Amino acid sequence: MSPSANTSTLLAPFQSLFSAPTWRKVQRLFIGTLLARGRRTVTAALRHTGLDDTPSFSLYHQVFNRARWSALKGSRCLLALLMQTFDVAGGSLTFVIDETLERRWGRRINKRGHYRDPLASSRRRAVSTSGLRWIVLTLVITPPWNNRCWALPILSVPAPTPQVSERLGLRHKTIAQWARQMIRVVRRWLPHAAITVLGDQAYSVLELGHACRQCQVRLIAPLRLDAVLHEAPPPRQPGTRGRPRRKGKRLPSLAERLRDAATSWQSLRVRWYDGRVRRLQISSGTALWYRSGQPVLPLRWVLVRPCDAQHPPRAFFSTCPGDRAGDIVACFIKRWSIETTFEESRAHLGFETQRQWSDLAIERTTPCLLSLYSIVALLAHGLYLEGRLAVRRSTWYAKKQATFSDALASVRRCLWEAEYFSTSASDADRVEIPRVHLQRLMQSACYSH
């Protein structure tokens, strides 16, 4: 599907979510947001569609703060469209879940809190920033025009602090509880698919592991080196009284295995997220993860020791004990693709530049802006099939694969080419541009926001 032909073809599955007047406004806001640079506000979108002088501009704001439509249903349509376009419906689906901070200030933002800023903080110094914390669930795919994984956002929810939840009278949910709810929603959408979820240390939670096993989802996440692991309980002897044992003898911690000279290590060569092959040493085994008051969780643990001294040893686990150790490490590397998604969204899609103040508008605008990353990938895939996905090259930079900036630029080019530009009758090399389109081009070229 080509955006130059008709963007409504791609957006057709979302039309049933809106009323007819709202749908017309959504299409204009979609085009304007793609063409805009800098801030992604409703005003910027209207300017790039030539509607900056319309007297009914407030109706476009009502798409987010008043109109009736379900963002959850939109996420389901987007996931189905991604699976159909990239032909991943028949195989195993890999999802990455992580949090990102939307830096926002303002007293009228009710769910605003203070969080650790990962970009401004370091191991020695923690920096707190005002804003909104979002938990984002992304589908990992490898587009045919790039050999690296892309994390395409499909579902985003705000996760306020306990103080904010108490002030608003809401039942507080931890990051693991939000993740459990999001994973169950995806499982309800895809009841028969093989699903793998990758998370960082925040999702290394025993309760989340149990929830994933209950809904038949494989969870891969880092494991603490001091985690309490046990052997399987011995066979129950006939005539034994009392409740059956849930766990066996306690195993040495992973930190102790790391220091033990008798630990068996295997060499492994893994292609890292930067494309380079890295040599690792791994040790693996099965165990039961136990905590008082909770049922035991069977898992496969993997202890990773890099061959260089620049990176510290780490441990990972999978809720499927039958997984191979090398597959767990290779699969977890895909998690880093979501960091690229967050960075590209800030650099090219104006993430953190929206200016909505009402709760409903905020809860809709930010997920829509993150989902725009996925829609650009869908449009770029249509251009790739037509041979129109351009890669920007320079003599000093050998670039062979299309990045997200190339995909966005190709989509914008096709959107501008879809406008009617007539050729001059006297000069075939001269194109006559209507004044209204010239004004839109000047807006894009002269203003950075």
C-alpha cells in the first residue's frame, strides 16, 4: 500500500472506531502530524494541512479531549495490521515491554510525578525529572529493508507514582501489575499464538512470572545474582504424612557460582544489538524460584560472563525451563530495540512536545504519537514493495540500509507528491505550485516548530 495512492487504505481498519465527522478530522491530523517538524501539537498539524486559518480549529482538539473512541480497540487494530503486513501471524511473536519518561511540567497535569531521568542520570548520580511515566508494549519485527530488529509500539499506559495514585483516589498498580494486565490483554487478542515477552530488571518479578505461565506466555528477563533458587522436591515416599513439599534443597546463588572455580562454562558467539559478534561464556541450569508466601516458579537460568572486562556478568531467566541457554541470550538482545524506538520518537516524531492538559487528551495523545512510529513502518513497507523507499547517502557515509529517518522522509515525500502540481506549458522542467501548497511548504521549511 502506498501513501501516495491513498493513506486512507492503510487507515481503513481504524475507521470503525470513530464517527464520520471525527474520522475526517483524524485523517487530517494524521497527515499534518507526519508532515510536521518540531512540536507535534494540534496547531502544528493544522498548519501543515493548510487549515491554520480555519475558524473551527477547536473541533480538532475535541478529537482527543471529548470525542468518543477507544484507544484499546485502536491498539488491537494496529497489532492485527502489523501481523498481517509483516506476515508474522503464523510464527512466534516477540514483544518488548519497557518504561519511558515523558518530561512534562504544569500544575494542571494531574498524573504528573517525579521520576529518575535515565538520560540525565548515571550510576553515581541520580537526577529526578517531572513528567509522566509510560509503560510501552512493542512488537519486535525485522523489516525486509533492514537487518536489525524494530520495536513497533502497540499499547501504552501511564504508570503514576504511589503518591499520585493516592492523591487522585486511585488504586495504585506497580509496574509489574500493569505489565501483567497488558500481557493478559494481548493474550486475549491472540489466544493461540506463541508469545514471548522481554523485559528489563523491573519485570523480574515472581508474581509476573506466575501470571505469564498461567496465560502460557514465555517471559525472559534479567535475574538477580542473589535470587533464592531451589532444586526440585524429591519424590514423595508412600505413606508420608503432611502436605507435599514444594521445593527441594536450596541451590548456591548465582553470585556464588560466579566465584566458584568448579563452575562449568561454555563458549558462545552471539550477534549483539550493534551487529557485531561478541564472545561470551555462559553457564545454565534449571531451578525453582521461591519466595515465602508464593508458589514456586520453574525456570531456566543463564549466567553470562563476557570475555572482556568492560562489561559486568549478568544473569537471565526464562519461564520455560526447556529453553536452550543460547536462545535465551540471543532473544534477550532484541530488548534493546525498544531503546532505539524511544530515541527515534523523540528525535523525529516530536515525543514530549505535545501540549494537552486534560487527562483524557493526555491518555490518548501520547499513545497515538508512539503508535505513529509503527504506522510509519507500515507505510515504508508499502514503499519498499514498490521500490520507492529511498536511502539517504553521502560520499563520506556509506549507508546501505534504510533507517527510520529514511522511512519517514520517504513517506513525507510521497505525501507531498500526492498533491496536484501541474507542469508549465512553456517549460517542461518547471512545475507550477498552487499558492496554498507553497504556503504549506514554506511553513515546513522555515519553521522548526
